[in-house]
Amino acid sequence: MSEQIFFEHDGVRVSSARFVVKGTTYPISAITSVRAVRSKTFPLLAIVLILIGFGILLGGEPTLLIFGLATIALGVVWIIKKKELYSVVLQTSSGESQVLESQDRQYIHSVVDALNNSIVQRG
């Protein structure tokens, strides 16, 4: 039986026999489950900026008031603009591995769907 391709894009390939990502090959037979995970991390530097801004405001210097507010605003905007990150997480006999990340939700879900189809076909 020839190998059926379920997904191939940007160096990521899902076939009936293997999953290739970032130069690493995972046999489909070794994958017990797959899922997509969404995460949004807060940039530490943005939080530090907000804290510095509040410190400036608490200092009570009227001339630095605008600088303190601007620092807080910059930190808040940075957190709001931070994009969500989506990941493909594989469960194998070795444990759980996060193998692919992207800001493109549809791309990650396409990879997960292809992996699920491959696992189902394997039986």
C-alpha cells in the first residue's frame, strides 16, 4: 500500500505513515493522540513597564506624570497587541511533546485534522 499524503505545507508533512516537522519524523503508529493548544503569554517586559509607570506615578513628581502614564499605556498596549500562539501537541509512549507552533489558528487545526485522519486510517 502506498503512503497517502494528508497535509503538506511549509516543511510540515502528514502522511499515512509519518509526521515530519522541523526535520524530525514521528511515526504515525507511535502517536496515541494529538490536540491543538491555544496560549497567550504576557510579555514580562510589558509587565515591568507597567510597574515602572506606576512607580513613577507614586513618586508624586508632577513633571513626570505624563511619562508615567505613557509608560503604563505602552505596557498595556503591548499586552493587548500580543498575538495568541497555537500549538500541535502529540501524545506518544514517551510522553507529551509540543512539536509545532504558529500564530495561524487555521494552519495548526489543519495539521491536527490531518494527523487525526491519519491515525484513524491506521486503525
